Amino acid sequence: MVTPSTISGSVTVDTAFRRSDVNQDGTIDIGDRVWDLTCLFLCFPGCFEAHDSNDDGQWNIADSIYLLSDLFSGTAAPPEPFITCSADPTEDSLDCDGFDRSP
């Protein structure tokens, strides 16, 4: 699914995704962290933005730590789009070429 948005007067079309659902199974759980860490070293994901759990515009081990803290300590949940699929409201250099679980 794609979502049109207007930024600085120009229309862009972004892929809708759900932040932190990196294995795209529709739930956010420990399986996403396992897949996130696996991909960090061994694969090339189609939606980098889903991996950016802390929304700092980078994908690194801090994203896994951020979500593990939320899952096990109840700290702050990842920024939107986290509850439902939509485009990333923050501009950064990460892309999302495809996300299969957006309704």
C-alpha cells in the first residue's frame, strides 16, 4: 500500500509500513527482534523504516535494544506508525520498498 503525503509543497508517495514489525507477521514481539538482529548482519530487508524502531533515521543495534526495552520493561513504545500501517511522518534517508502486512 502506498500513502501520498505533502512535504514542503511537493507530493510524495511513500510505502505504508508498521514500525518494528520487521518480520511482517502482523504482531510485534520477540520474533521481530530476532529477525532484526539477523538482518542487521546477514540480510538486506525490503523495508528499512520498519527496522528503525527508535525513529532516529538509522538502522543499528540501538533499534533492537529500544524495542526489547519496550517489550520487557514497558518503556516508551516505538513512534508512529506503530499501531497501524501508514507512511513515516519523519523525513530520513531510510526507504521502504515494500511491506506485505499493511491492510
